[in-house]
Amino acid sequence: EGAQRAGHAVILLVGDEPYFTPLGFARARRVIMPGPVDPRRVLTLALRPGADENLEGLVKARAILP
């Protein structure tokens, strides 16, 4: 709810699929997480309908400045 109120469209996380699937998360099949991450653990949750449909490529960090 907090992410949605902040205006985010998608939540991406690395976690256990059996735990997060009942909460609405699904495997992000075209998203590549850097480092030693099992691709089966990269999950997304669309906070707006269809917001995760076109996600693909390498995840990059973005600096957030005050």
C-alpha cells in the first residue's frame, strides 16, 4: 500500500516464489538481476494493471538524492 501511495507502478524483489505468489507476485521472466541471483527468485507485483508486462533487461541502481 505504501508503494502504491508513493506512486510506484511495480514492486520487484528477490524472494521465495512459494511464499510471495499467494501475495500476488509472479516470476519476472525477462528481468536480469546483477550478481549471484537465482533468476527463479526475481519476482514482480504490478500495482497498476499491466505495469509489469513490458519489464525486461538488466536491473540497475539509481541514486536517490535528497
